[in-house]
Amino acid sequence: GMLQMVNKGFEELTGYDRREIEGKIFLSKFLSDPDRENPLEQICLDWHKSAALQQCFELQMVDRSGASRAVAGNWAAITGTEQAVLSLVDISAQKRVEEALRESRATLDVAQRIARLGNWDWDLTSDTLSWSEEMYRIFAVEPETFLPSHERALQAVHPADREMVIKSVNDAIYNNKAYLMDYRIVLFGGVVRTLSVRAEVTYDAQGEPLRVVGTSQDVSWRIEAEQALRSSEEKFSKAFHASPDTIVITRAQDGTYIDVNEAFQESTGYRRDEVIGKTSTELGIWADPEARMVMLRLLNQYGHVRNLDVRFRVKSGEVRELLWSADVIEYGGEACLIAISRDVTDQRHLEKELLESDARLYMKHEELKNLFHQMEGIRREWEQTMDCISDMFILADQRGKIRRFNRAVETFAGQAHRDIVDGDLLPFLEEHGLKGHLEAAGVELLHEQTGKWFVLNRYALPTAEVDGSAREVVIITDTTNIGQRPGANPARLAAKL
């Protein structure tokens, strides 16, 4: 785990100068307490044993000031040695973004569960459909066992509504029409629910459809409320006052408020007696008067309005976003308008934050991908460097079998890798004239076959195999050129004479 060489990036990451690090500090010094329990050095050693060439990992590092940083790393073995190259990238900012995104998603999930509103994304190019958690709850299925698809979702549509849904989907995709409709689904066990669905289609530069993104809201409660209104005054009254959404009844002729429910009073701040007998125009409730005109045109054209996005100004002056639906009914013997709305202000804000978080996370992902490409280039440069080392390195196991070696060994022996690996170490050294060097380890001796001077050293590795058996490394250094300098070994000079 001793750090032999570090670059400027590692200095900036840790706050240490390279002269304080190289050959002096173990990597474990920079690891946070949890990571020390499973030392990276041991993990790297396990990778060496498994003959892995490259591994990726994440850990927490502590810099000189004591601050913790999230780091993504790439480990690459240096072939034929017990050394490896570690490339590290500070991903603390990305982790913060991911944590913020998780919190945002959790908040949105709570909001969707309360609103019984799920969102979905249909990728038309791959024909894959992804659901939010609320969609699984709406369809009463488990994410672990149910794989959503457009075909399976279509199969759940009530047979009487299926053709209408297919036509609306095709019109939205191929005719660029609005995708806004209510339809029924049949769940397992025969339970029927009504969904209010709205979606948008995105296209590429050539006008080809790419994906459909939408929301589905379980509005069974609304349908039940509407049926109750039509069935009896008593049932209507119960649904009217018990609904968690705002419900108002106005006179169709002049828009005068006839009745409002408790939810309306709570959400707007107006008391019932402040509203009854007045119009929305007099109260200034519509924040966008043109939206009211759109509502009236839709009502005249279709006889109803479904899930219209509107903005209402409450008594305090605050503007709230609502999902607004209306129908013409007969109430008290005259034509009236019943409107049901749900406050989606917080939900809209959450959706906007989620989209912004997704965009930021995507940019961070692209940056990280580019960094990993750079790390891969560094790894290749290190491998090329090891091939230039002239010293011979041989790693043998407890049975004396050769397990690893560098290219210098192949060059010296004149043999291919496959002819050396798994061979016996001692016969290999004897065969190539190194028996005397082995018996006089650490002593500079002349190699008769090449006429060069070699020093052979044997080292028992401090870490054993998984089964407890020992290993050793043999390093053979060519010292021929050293002997040609002044002050060379007299014994070598005598040997040359």
C-alpha cells in the first residue's frame, strides 16, 4: 500500500506535496474510518491473486484538513509486478447531486401518493415504458413482479374504452393532437378505476416521434362524486362536503356562486358567506382572465372541461395552480356549473425541480465518463512503461511454481510466456545458468552464458495466499554497466582478467 509515485491531481485531492507522499505514506492514511475496516490494500491484493487486470471502485478519502471526499477509482495491475496504478476522481459534487435528487424523488413520490397521480415515460424508439412508484399503486401491482409495457397497460383498459384510447394515442403521436382523456381500467379481481391521463409527445429534428411523457391520476373519486350528484341530492351533498378537493356550484346564466364546499373555503381563505351571491369576476379569483375565456369556450363546445390548468388568486393574494374540471348539471331546477379543482402548486414545483435535477445529474455523468476515458489512457501508458524495465521479476508460489513475470524474463530466457508460466522456479534458474546466483543470493556473480554480471535477490512476501501458504519474489538485476565505473568490485575485475 506504499505510494511510490503520485501526480499533481493527487496532491490537490489530498492537500499534501508529492515529496511528503512518495515512498513515505501508505494509501490507508487517506481512507476514512469505514474504509479502513476493509483496507483497499487487501482488496488490491485479492485482485492481484485473481489475475484481474483492472477494477473500478468507490471509497471515502480524507484530505489533509480532515474533510471527507467521495472518490471513484480505477485499479490497474502492472503486469509481472506486485505494483498497480490507482487513478482517482473526486466525485463529491456528483454524490451531493445524487443525494439531492434522491430527496427530490422521495418528496415527489409522497406528493404523487397523496394526489394519486403517477407519471410515466414511453420511449417509442425502444418501445419501453417506465413508471413512477404511484403508477404501480394505481394499477395495484408490485414493481418486483410486474414489468410495465404499453401493451400490458392497454390490456388493462376497460374493453368499452380501449378503442377510444388507441385512437387518442395514435392521434397524439401521428397527428400532433392533445392527449387528454379519461378512461377506465380493470384491475386484477375485477376492480374498476377511472384514470385521467394527460401526455405530451416529443419529436426529433425530422419530426419523427421519440417519446411520450405523461401523467395518470386515479380520479375514481371524481367519477363517483359525479355519479352521486346525478343519482340523488343526498348522495351529492355528502360527496360535495366530504371531498378533499374544492367543489363549487355556479349559476350557468351569470356565474353567480350558489354553493362552495369546505375544501374551497380552506384553500381560498374565503368564508362561504363572502362568496355566495357573487361571481368569480367580482372576487378576482381568476389570475388569468383569458384562461376563464378558454374554459367557457371548451364548455360551450364539449359540455364539459377536464383537467384544465388554471391559476387562481386566493384571498391572501397568493396565486395557486389548480387542475380544474367542470360539468353542466341541473341543480335546484336550473342549469348550473359544477367545478372540481385540485391544488397542484407544490406538485408542479416538485416536477420542475426533478427535471432540473435530472439535467444536472446527466451533465455530471457526462463529465465523469470523460474523466474515466482519461484514466484509461493513463493506465495504458503505465503498462508500456513496465515493459521497458530491464530488471527481471519472477513471482513464485509456495510450491515453487512460476506465476508471474515481466517481459525482461521472456527476453532473457528467449521463451514465450506460455513456455515459462506454471514452470518450476529452481529448474528454470538452473537451466539458464543462475543456480550459483540463487545459492549466493545478494552477491554479484558473472553469468557464464551471457558474460553479464547479475545480482539475484529472493524476498518472501509479507502477505500470504488465502490458504496461508507463502510466496516469494525473485529479482535479478543486471549490474554489468555498474562494474565499468571507477571503484568497481575487484573480484569482477579479476574475473574479467
